Amino acid sequence: MNKEDLIKKCIARKKDAQYLLYQQYAAQMLGLCYRYTKSLEDAEDVLQEGFIKVFTNIHQYKNEGELGGWIRRIMINTAITYINKHKRYKKEMINDDVLLHAVSEDNPEIKLEVQDIIETIRQLPGNYQIVFNLIAIEGYKYNEVCDLLKQNINTIRSQYSRARAMLIQDLKNNEVLNIKNNAKGI
Amino acid sequence: MQKEFEKNIEKKLSNFSIEPSPQIWEDIERALHPQRKDSGVFWWWFSLIGLISSFIIWQTILLTQHKANYNTTKVQLQKRDKNLAIPFNKKNATIIEKKKQTTLLPKLKENKTAGKKVAQKDFLTTRNIFPPNNNDDNLSVAITNNNRQVIEEKLVTPNVIADAEKIKMIDCNKKFIPSNISIKNPDSSTVQSNSYIPQKIIAKRKWFWTVNAGLLSVNTIFPGYSSAAGSNYNSGSTGAISPPQTTTNSSNPNKGFHLDAGVLVEQTINRHWSFLTGATYSYQQNNQPTGNRVDSSLGTSNYFFNTGKNNTVINYAHTIKIPFLLNYYINAIHNKNWYFFTGINTEFLLFNNWLIADNTRQLYFYNASLIKKFQLTTTFGLGIQFKNNVHATIEIEQGITPLYQFNNTNYFKQYFSAQIQFPIKYSAKK
């Protein structure tokens, strides 16, 4: 079944087509949701809500860009909505007036495994985690993030710089820890 | 924008994926195609209502037919009494009247030894209490219920008249007539009535206590949630169980215990219908299997609880219920009144502590603040009234307004219970 047929059948609410589409993108999208949330269960929640939105709005998709990119944007929007809705995430949001780390312009080489990098990103404070994911990984521009998060551009810049610095520091620490553990044979 | 560091990160994370659990697709599918389940329940209720309605219509037709018979008989009785102008009692048991037999009637037999002929009581024969009994020399019965021509000849003895009089008295007083009445003949043989005699009127009850107890009650939520297989909470971050552990299946906390008490009042509308209202206080409780840890304490906002291994939380709720019910009494079976009831209940939640299971995920619960304070429910049930005016009922209650809303889905209360109701005052007509 080609992409057009798949989309047409999904618009017609055919279960088998919906399942095919889900199978094609679910794992990748769960990986994305996992980066934005603090637990796998939350990521699964976002994935579920996101796919419901995908299937209910698939008629709005125009065959202009990649279907994967369109689904990805829906997942990101759903993740941000989910995080804003749940109070426990709000508690983790950091006031930018507090100086946490010095801003770093380093470009260190990352030697850690993917899982370790992701876990380190997920340890960032809530808003830093989102901003870093959007800018560094999804490739969003500052003004796009401003519109998405409804925040001032300077705040976004500041949050991204701090997030980056924190992450580099944490990665360095983890890398050192890994090296030490490897040396001890752990 | 992207520097070397970002490019490096993006490159490493571009193909990162996690295989989702099968439960997620099931939940998505359920959210996208919910109609089938809803329509199934709708047809189930529709069938139930149809069945009850059919039964009520059938009973009403029976009542109409019986009423027609009764009125015809009454007119005949009045006419006969007027013609006789003789008090109809035990002392005046003499030959009263002789009527000719019509061609439609079976041949009447005469008792030559006694040489007395009388007319039998029309009201008994028309009601088919005495079936034709050609073997009985002393009793000749002619019956036709179709054309209402009832003439009969038989020997009348004080016993026969006295017994018949008793039946008449019972009939006039509108009490329950047992279906096995027997009439003695002069030779001491008896004629059994094996015909169907509908009850005359329901025994009225007015004020009575209702005590609803039991382990029989079942509280469920619709749509319910089904437990997935044991999940592994091992992400190690906020919201996860540490150290990682495999959970066991949770179960739908649908079986509980409840205790209701209150006062109800019933007003009879006619011989079949009555209206019932009042107020009852209800305490419901069940044990909710959860886990050994919660991520948020009870009483905060609508947080969910990530729980691990099996543990138990006691759910409880206190409510005030005001019912508005219609009872439909069917004819007595074995001297007991059976009735259906249906109607609307208004329920006010006083306070509660009830974890709401997240139907999309196993072992996640929301706290009680989601539950609505006011609810409308509908009830269907079957009741039985015993001789001492104690009532026993079973009922199914279904929410009309949602118990709570979650993920744009309304969840409704479903409730099954058995009750016993004791009268405060008995006010049946004598």
C-alpha cells in the first residue's frame, strides 16, 4: 500500500490502515516523546494522545511534506501541551533569575551511548529539556520556539544557553564516571 | 544555529526509537472506534426495556379482560338479587329460582332425591370457579363465559350457599383469592376450583424503613478498564518505581460492600401502579488493588498515582439518594406480590475517598476530586412483597450523568444490589 492509499484509508477511518500507519511510526515517535517527558509512562501517554490527534486530523495533511515530519510536529505539540497541563512538570520549571551554570560555548565530542545521552537530557529541568530538544535536536529556530512556548525570545536564548551548559557539564561528569567504572571493571 | 555539539547529538539521536507496548494501540483503537461498545450496551438496555414493556402490556390486557368479566358478573348479580328480593344468606337457603337451560349449555342434571332445583350463583360460574363436572350427581354446572349466558341447576344446601357466600364476601372485599377454593356438596364431595383468579388489589404500604445491606452489591464503572499484563516500571526517573520491579495485574475494583438506610414512602395510584419516593443514606466501600508506592498524596489535585506491586487502598463514598420510582405490581404468584420498578434517582455525594482507575494504563489512578458531586441515575428492578409486608428487591442502577470525565470520555456508574425493606406502618385495606 503506497502512502496516498494509506492516507486515504486512514481518512476513511479504516482500522487496518490506521494500524499500519501506527506501526510505521510508533517506535520512532515514542523515542521522541521519551526525550520530552520524565517517564516512559508519560511518553506513552503523549504517544497515545498524539496518535489520536493524528488520526482525527489526518484529513488536514496535505501531501506537501513528509508524513513523518507532520506526525512529528503533532507529537511535539502534544508533548508540550501535556507538560504544561501537568503540575508536577510545572514544579520542575526553573526560574531564570537563578544562576545555575556558567554559559558554555564548548563543543565537546560525545563518547557516551545514545541511551546515556537521552537520560542526561531528560535530567534537565522541564523547560530546559523542552528548549534543548526543540533547538538542538529538532532544529527549530528561536522565533519558532518563542511562538510554540509563548515566551520571550531572550528567555528562550537564555534557557537554551543554560540547558546546553548544564548538559555538557552532566555529559562530562557521566563520561568520567563511565571511564572510572570501566577502569574498575563494573 | 547548530554547532558541532548539536550536530553530534542530533546524529546520535536521529534513529533513537522505543518499541511501544501493545496496550497503547488497543487504547488508541478504543478511543478512535468507541461506538461499537456503546451501541452494544444501548441494545442491551433497549432489549431489557422492551421485555419489561411487553410484560406490562400483556398484564394490562389480562387485567382489561378480567375487568370486563367482573363488570358483567356484577350486573348479573345485581339483577338477580333484585329479582329474588330474598336476602342471600345461610338461613334462607331454599329453592330460589329455576332457569331454563339454553341450547349452548350442557345438559343439566336433576337431583331427584332432593327434588329441589335452584340456580347457581352466576358470579361464581361466570368467573369459572366451578369447572364442568359431569360425574357429580349433585352438582350440575353450566358454563359459558363467551356468551355470558349462565344458567345452572343444582341442589342448594346451607353448606353450598355458605361457602359461596364466603367467596362472594372475599370477592367484594377485594382480598386475595386463593386459587384452590373448594365447595362442598351435600354428599360431602368437593369441587375444586383450579382456575386462575387474579388478585384484586395490591396491599398498600405507606411509610416504611428501608434497609439495604450487603455483600451482593457490585459497583462498576462503564466503560470499564481491563488490566494489561504486568508492566515493568524501570525507567528509574520520576514517577517510576525504584528499584525496578515487575508489577502484577491489577483488577477492576468492582466488588464492594455497601449499606443503605432511609425512609421511603409509597403512594398507590391504582391496583397495579404505585409511586415511591423518599431519602436514603448510602455508604459504599471497596478495596482497590494499587501498589506499594504512590507518587502523590491523596487530597491534592488530579494527579495520578504510579503504583507498583499489589497493595490495597480502601475506597469509600457517602451519598444521599432521593429516588423517584414507579412500581408495577403483577398478579400474585403463590400468595406473594411481585412487582417491577423503574425510575430516576438523584444522588448527592457528601464526601468520598475513591481512587479512579485510569482505563488507559494499568495501576494508574486519579484521586476522588474528579468525581461529580451530583448525579442522575436510572433504575430497573424486581421486587417481591411478602405477607408481613417485608419487601425484597434486586436492582440494576445505571448512571445517566457521568460519574467523572477523563480523556474526553465520560464514565458512568453501574450498580447492582439486593435490598430488604421493612415496613414502619402497614396500611393495607381490609
